Amino acid sequence: MTARDTMASALRSTGLYTLNGKTLVDQELLAYCAALDTLYERLEVCKQDSFIGTASETGLLRWEALFGLKAHGSLEERREVLLQCSAVQNTSNTRSAFLELFQSIGVEATILEDPVGQELCFSCTGLNDPEERADAVAYIQRFLPAHLKVLLDFRELSWNTIDRAAQTFDEWDAKGCTWDQLDLIGEALFEI
């Protein structure tokens, strides 16, 4: 139903107006409708974009800006990420919820917990582009518990990597490298 139909129906019900398409009131209604129909269309788009599941491309861009995300993937993939973001609740601070959060933005992670030191360390892989990684870290930090010290570690060097290396700890120690030097050398040391 258009704005004209709604207004004409309301005016007819009073019995005071003859709306046959030739009166000044008809012309006035047409003038009102020119603006009201445009407004109605805009309100429909606004209503559609208010929900992630029905949002248009423009609406999804606004939702992504709200969550600090950049548009990546198809419309359905983007909707899935946004739905994951907006589904934060009291059960969202579990190990599996954190892993799902990381996976939703393309990061695989393992969690190392230190309950005594109240620290979490996420050993992360994926997102090799530094800009994408920085965006992911900024996004993830919004959901991490504020009362815990959290480390997001994207380095390739890990204990698992060292365990797979062909060298013993004594051979490593004999090199006289600091951890920072080992980080810089990275995978070149691991000839497996």
C-alpha cells in the first residue's frame, strides 16, 4: 500500500472528501506522496539493514565498521562473521568460544593457560599480511577478558617447532643466540 492509498483511505472514511482524481485534494495527496513514498522506501532499506541476516552490501559495510572489521569474502561469509561477533554472551569466555572467534576471522590458534599468573597465550597462525593481522588483533582484543594478561603470539617459532628440529637443546644453546635473535632467524634454523 502506497502513502497515497493510506491517506486517501483515511480521508474517504470521514465522508468529507471526494477523491476522484480531479480535485485539489487529490493533487495535494500526490504532492505529499512524492516525498512520503521516497521516505517509505528509505525506511524499508533502513529496516532491512538493521538486521545482519537481511542487510544489503551497504548495510553490511556499516555493520563491519561498527565491529571494526574489513570486508572479506562473500556476502554470506561476511554475514557469518558478523553474526559470530554479535553473538557475545555470558558463555563466550570459554576455550571453545575463543577458538571459534579466532576461526571466524581466519586465525587458527592454540591456547596456553597460566591460571596462577592469570595469563592466556594464544599461539596464532594465519593472516600473513601485517595489516590484516593488526586489524585482527584490534578486533580480537575487544572480546578478551580484561582481568587477564593476554598474549597474541603470531611468531612462527614455538616449542612445537623446536621439538621438530633436527638439533638438540645443547646444539641450540651452543649457538649463543638470544630468543630475540632466534625470532629473527626463524625457520632458517630448522632444517628438518
